[in-house]
Amino acid sequence: MSDGAITLLDPRLGWALLCLFGLLWVFLGWYWGRRASSVDDFLLAGRKVGLALGTATAMATWVTSNTVMLAPVFALEKGLWGMVAYSTASFGLFLFAPLSRRIRTLMPEGHTSGDFMRLRYGKWAWYLFLVISMVYSVAWLVSMGTAGGKLMETLAGIPYFHGVTAILLVCVIYTLFGGMYAVIGTDFIQSAIILAGVLLVGSLVVIRTDLRALYDTMAVEQPSLINALMPVALLSLFNNMFFGFGEVFHNNVWWSRAHAMRAEVAPRAFFLSGLLWFPIPIAAGFIALSATSLGVNVIDPNTVGPLVAGQVLGKLGAVLVFVVVFCSLASSIDSLLAATSDLLLQDLGKKILGISSEPSRFRLYSKFIIILLGFLTWVLCALEMDLLQILFLSGPLVASAIWPIIAGLYWNRAHWLAAVLAMLLGSALGLWAYFQIGWYTASLISAVVSMAVIFVSVPFCRQTFDWKKLHE
Amino acid sequence: MEWDLTSNHDPSNLTFILQQSSDASFDSSIVRYEGPDQATYLSGLAAGNYFFRVMAEGPQSAALSSWSQPFELQVVFVGTHQVILLSLIGLAGFTILVVSIMVGHRLSQREPKVLSS
Amino acid sequence: MSNLHVAELFVFIPFAVMKWMIYLSLAGVGLGLLILIVLFIRDWKGGQLW
């Protein structure tokens, strides 16, 4: 039986892989960055991204290290239904497809999700939205950086601080060089690697596992994992879904992609990306269930994925997991850096602080903000702040923004005050539910409260919104 | 679940056996783990009471210790009412959301061009 | 107050469902990879990449 605490790769090999892929991403960032001749090119890849790259970037951005490393934990804790519950996070991508069409129709020259909130609802809703978005974005960014450092340490014995620094440095550099072109281009390669890696490891585990024997053993020793009505799995099903809706509908990572793609491509790309994403948590997660039958003693569930991969594929499996995890981290961090800096630049910088929008200076500010955001992330990661907890707490915050966005896009009688109240009450009651009832209720309650406020407000709204006001 | 040796014996040559039973007498039990590690992750237990005990064996399966004191574990799930209520709320919220987006999408496609030049 | 016991909330997922869930998820990942490659080639040939 193997010990779950050992590292899988020699640190030198880990560093070699980090440097190899890091240099590749940086080179590609520089190479593709030469295409960017205008601010729109740098921030939104010229607004002409096609279906292949559009689909890949949406899928890869949504595949985080959590998808690959946490899915096995979900399988171990919540069983088969738990993996399906995780997969429902893809529904956010499916449903963003029609939203992206509407966004492109209403705001063909739009830049950020903040633009929409400001023009649709006015400054108070916009300010509140920005606070929610920044809390979530920074928490996501830092949790990715922290996860990267911990994973590099677990997988290859690379000291945490060094791993964090290396990953963030690589992502900041190639995002700086190439902007959205670099982000989207590298996302395509990273998505192919992630899919190939998950397929290879999963297939080999299936070949080497007697599924019938596995099932029979689970029926005796871990029956809850094959219980179709396992309570925590059922509860997390809808909660995860609403957390996912909130994350995708509100965040500038997805709005910037909607603006970067060709208008007719965006809906299909998001829908396809949802389809591509859906099976990944199951394919990556089920291997945890095979651990014992493959002779792997699970001690720390967070390492079960790499351990099983190492068991079936030896050193190749360990290399594959390392590379897949690095790709899933990079594909999310680069998108977050680009989109969050874009939001800060456009909304805070340009609209609130009134910085110059002269193209060459604007692009300089954009790069400065990417560096600043990268540095802030690095500092928070270095402090080893447990922002994963903050990320989960942001669930009710982002879920409260779901209905203001849906109503704002489709209903011309959604009032700004309703949007503000929906976000405030949804967030407050969602956070209350998180601490008083349980984490598995927070996003659900937030979304439902927000929905109730919006629905109740519509009959009282006398004004109808002129959609042309969104064309700035 | 973790276990430690009470003596200063070197644990590296030992095999630990972890037994699980639903009664304190261990009349019917299963072996949950057998190997050199001093911990194992347990999950997926159905609701109920469980008892665990561990023993150490030396080389050639020579028993080195007697069984440890049983450790009692109670597995309790979230209440049925809460699960059903929250699931129904979730299903309703999800349905309303999907229908709203689909209807909004359909109606918006029938709108005249919003931004005519 | 209902006496519904938690143990009644127990329905085993059949083995066939588990098996096909795993097979289909792997097939889905493989198909996804194929779709990405095909789309890439199509966009590249048509000059529609970006």
C-alpha cells in the first residue's frame, strides 16, 4: 500500500516542466502579442475570435485546478451523485450562451460587465456590483495561486513560495506581452492538454479496475457513495449550480470573452464549452473511487488524484498530472488577470478616476494594472491566506447578481433600486444562511431572495428602459 | 482516521490492521485497512454507529499488540425535511431561471433591431 | 412530526448506471478533444481563427 504523503516527482523534473511550459507560454505570449495593434486588440483580441478558440478559452478558463484535483475529493466525499453535482457547474456556460447573444446585440462596442451595470442601472448598482465582482475575482485569483503553490509542493516537492512565484510570474509575463491574444491562444493549447490528460489517466484507470468488484466493495464499505439520495450530494447539486450561475453571469472573465468572440460565434462557443466541460469532473473524479482497489491508501483526499495517476502510469502519470494541473491553473489565472485588470482599468480607472483614454497611454495603464494585480495576488499568496474560504463565501454574493443581470438584459421594467436591493438582500441572507444553516444553502438562498426582490419589483416599476442607452 | 503506537517501537516494519464493526463486540467486522500506514481516509459510511479498532503486526504476521480500545463513530446526515425542502426550492429556482432566459431570448429575437444606425 | 428516518432516503445507484456514467464521461472527454481539433482545423483553413 502506498503512502499518501510522498511527492510523486523529483523536484528537478518538476522545475524542468515548470520552466519548459513557462517558457513556451511566455514565447507564445510575445509571438501572439505582436498581433495587437490597438487597445481593442490587446483587451479583446480584436473582437473576432472564432468558434474553436472561443470554445476552448471558455472551457479552459472554467477548468481550474479545483476541477481536476477537487473532483476526486467530491467523489470520495459525496459519491457518484457528488460528481454529477460538480458537473452542473457547466450549466452556467450553457445558459450564458443566450445571454452572450443578448450582450452582443445590446452592447456591440461594450467592454466590461461593469459597463452594463452602470448603463443599465446607474451608479449605485454599479458600485455594489464592482465590490462583489472584485471580492470574488481576487479570491479566485489568490485561491488559484495558493492552490498552485501547494500542488507544486505536493506533486514535486517544490517549496510553496517558489511554486507560487513561478506560476504567477509566468502568467503575468505572457498576459503582459500578449493580452487577450496570449490568453486565448494559450487557453487552446492548455485545454487540449487537459482533455488529453484526463482521458489518458481515466482510461487507464478503467482498464485496470474491476468496476463490478469496485461497486460491490462500495456497496458494503461505502454505501453512501452510491446512494442516489445522498443528502449532501443532493444539497450541493442546486447550491453548486447557483454558485456557478452567479460566477459566470456576473464576472468580466465571461463578458470579456463574449465581447472578444465574433458576435455570431459567442453563443455557440459558450454552449459547446459547457458540453466539453460537463464530463470532466466525472472523468477526473471517479478515479478516486478506484484508489483502494488499485492498492492506494488514501490518507489526504486532496492528493488522491495524483496518487492514482502515479499508480497506473508510473512516472508518466505523475508528469501528466503535473502538466494538467499547471495548465488548468495557468488557463484560469491568465483569464482572471486579463479580465479583472480590464474591469479595473475601464470601470475604476477610466469611468471613476477619469484616466486618459489616449490609446498608447491606455495600453500602458492596462499593463501596469496587470502587474499590480499580479503583485497583490503574490503578496496574498505569500501570506498563505486561506482565500478558498473567502471564495466559497463569495458564492452568495455572486448568486445575488444573477437576477439583476437576467432582468437587466431582457426586461425593460427592471428598476435600479430593485437591482441594488436584490444584491444587498441576497448577499446578506445568503451569508446568514452560510453560517447559520450550512454552506450548502448559501448560494441557493441568495439567488432565490434576489429573484423574489426582482419579481416583486416589476409591477411597481413605471419606467421602461430605453435599450439604446446601452450603446455607449 | 489516524493511529499511533503507545510504545517507542519503530513503526517501519509493522503492518497495521484497522477493523470496522457496527457493534462494540466486533462479532461481525470487516478489515478497512491493512498495511504500513498509520492513517486512512474514511468516507461513504451510511448513517449509524460504527466501532473501529487497530492492531499492529510484526514481520511474518506475528501479532505485536493487542487490539486497541474501540473508537466509536456516529454518522448522522442532514435531516430529511431540510433536504427535501431545499431540493424543491432549488428545482423551482432553477426552472424559473431557465424559463425566464429562454422566454427572454425568444422575445428578444423578435424585437426590431435595437440599435439602428 | 414525521418519523421519516434518514435510512429511508437510500436508493442504490445501479452498477450499470455507474459503469455507463464512467464510460460516457470518458467518451465525452475524448469527443470534446476531437471536436476542438476539428473546429480548429476548420477555422484555420477558413481564416476564421481570430
